[in-house]
Amino acid sequence: MTEVVKLMYDTPWLSYGKVLIEVKDRWFDKWLSFNLDAANPSIVRKTFDYRMGQILQQMLQKVRFGNEESTGWMSPL
């Protein structure tokens, strides 16, 4: 999931809740292309949204507090 964000983070979103649904759908589709084990798509999507929210929050906190070595994955403001 982290790689999906790093590949597709093209707008300075402040949290996963602020990300447009269209962007969330693109992130989910990209992640799903790496994980073809989707037996129940609605449960997989709910789990994805929950974990992606946590992961994006952690990634942005690292940047805010100067703990992220590389911010090249972020789009410029």
C-alpha cells in the first residue's frame, strides 16, 4: 500500500479522508492489480480504506516531523 501511495500521490492531500473518491478508486485498483486474492470485494475495499488511512497518516507524520529521508514521492505544492 505504501508503494501505491508513493507511485500515485499527485496532490497534497492532508489525510486519507480528504482524498477524492475517484483517487481512492484509482489507488484501490492499482493495489488490487498487485493482489489478485479479492474473494469478497466489499470487505477487501473496507479493509483497504482502513489500512490506507493509517498508512498515509504515518507517512505524512514522518514528513511533518522530519523523520522521512526522502519526500520525492510527494507532489510539490
